[in-house]
Amino acid sequence: MKNTFILVLLCITTIVRAHVAQDTLKPSPFAVSGYIEAYYLYDFNQPGSNTRPPFVYAYNRHNEVNINLGFIRGAYTTENVRANLAIMTGTYANANLAAEPGVLKNIYEANAGVRLSSTRNLWVDAGIFSSHIGFESAVGKDCWSLTRSIMAENSPYYEAGAKISYTTDNGKWFVSGLILNGWQRIQRVDGNSLPSFGTQVTFKPSDKVTLNSSSFVGTDKPDSARQMRYFHDFYGIFQVSKNVGITVGFDYGVEEKSPETSSTNPWISPIILAKFTVSDKLALAVRGEYYHDAHGVIIATGTPNGFKTAGVSANFDYQLNANALWRVEVRHFTSKDAIFEDDNDVSKNNTFVTTALAISF
């Protein structure tokens, strides 16, 4: 993996230098950027495996210093063409892409797009890209809370396929339609011949309000055991004042109980976050969330009540400089059943503290 990073970096650097040498006056369409986030998490349940519960994919190692996500990206952008390639490492990649084969496990994004109109902001893109679902991403510095919400951890972080998107000239509306390889899949499940589909509509009536509706229709199983999944995510981001922002979100999904019936099992997840910007360097955020999956569609527990878990968290952010962010978060889960590893036992409760240092360049 180390050799791969070095090779990619050398290739990107060589291309950029060659382009700059050809024309130092014209802005280069090439750009290189990177991100790395180191973290330490202490779980007071002290799980013997040193691994967080199976529904947690980011920051999932207990009592060790590790890298959640690190990547280097090369981008090419002109008026009519765009492309991105990013190679990653970290515990996020290990957990989220465990089902992907070979080198695909280390692809953060790899996509190319073409503008379809000379007068409209209409694009078609294909490849591997960030999910169209949710207000959180894998990049910690871009999220209000240090760790990801339960709903974000258990809906796609990334997807592969093709999408067509349109943004109005005033930037208030964004509309997209997608054809995908599956629910957080780069390589489609063996035996599955049916593509999945998605939509996204974002409305920004002002710089203080963002409303988003995203959907998914498809299956994550082979044809012989096909169970259709229908999912919708809605969220709103409101900048209440200069120093206060609020995000509310709600996920609702259903999946067929079996290939022989159209009856479904549902799951839901509401969430609310508030961010308080104290100064240019200091910010605080609090979060309340709930995830209800009684039938184990997304999170299987094997317990009588399934997964019914509430969570609260509070975090402190300090912007060390333009490129460095230090964060600390305290978080607590309470579940209907005892599902959390607690030393040599199980518990209904789980409390943990996380600190992280994120560097971007």
C-alpha cells in the first residue's frame, strides 16, 4: 500500500509540473489535495476485541491511536470535463470496504464527468463517488460531530454507478438521478442482475437554509433471494443565527420480508444536531439520535427487540490553524436490549470518548 501511495503521488506531481511548465500564466486544471485524520477512542465497556460494536464503521478501534481516514486526491477540472482519483487508507476503509475485492478496498473515489450543455449546468458522471444520501461524509472535518451518526454509519458512505445532475443558474436547486451497483457497493453482489436507482433533490432558498430529499430503490441480494429495498432520507440544515446552526434529519426504509411476499420490514432513524460557533477557532456541537430496526434489516442483533438504540453526544472543536482541526467528543448509547460488549459480559449502555486531529492540504 505504501508503494501505491508513492507511485500515485509521483504520477500526479509529474503531470502537474509538466502542465505548469507548458503554461505558467494559465491556471492549471490539475489540483492535488489530501486529508488525514488520526484518532484515539476509549470505550468504557472495554471490549476484549478492541473493536467497537458492529454497527460502527468509523473510529471503530478501542484504546489505540490509529488513522480513521487518510487519502490523497488528484483532480482535473475544466469548464466541460472533470475527473477525480483518490487513494485511501485507515480503519474507515478496512471496515466499510471489507466486502470489496482487491485494490478496490483502497479507492476513496474514482470518477469522470462531462458537461452535456454549453449553456446549462448539466453533467453526467460515472465511477465511484460519495453517496448522495445524508448530510455527513467520511471526511470528519466537514461534519459537525466528531463521530458519525448511527444513520450515517448504516446508510451508504459511497456508491458506484452513473448519475446525471442539474444545478440551476442561481444555485438554489440541484436535481440528480442515479443508476447504481447496489447499496454501498463498488462491485455488484454476485448473482444480482438488477441495478439499483437513486434520486436527489436539494433546495437552498437562501444561504441560511438547505433542504434535501434523497432516495434509493434496489436490492443488495442475488436474484434467487431478491428482496427489494425502498429507502428515503430527508434533512434540513438551518443557520438560525451567525453562531447557531441546527440540522434535523429523518431516514425511513423498508425491505421485503422474503422473495415470495411483498410485505415489508421497516426501519426508521430521526436525528437532531446543534452547532454553536463560539469564535473563529472554537465550536461546540450536541446531538440526539434514535435508530429503530426491530427486524434487523440493517443492524441485526439476534435479540428479542432487535436494534432500538438512542444516542447523545457533545463535542468540542478547536481550529489550530487553517489546515488543522483538533476535536474531542463524549458519546453515550442506550439500547432496548443488552447488545454492547462489556468486558466479559453484555450491557444495554455504552459510553466512549474520542479525540481526533484532522489535517487537510
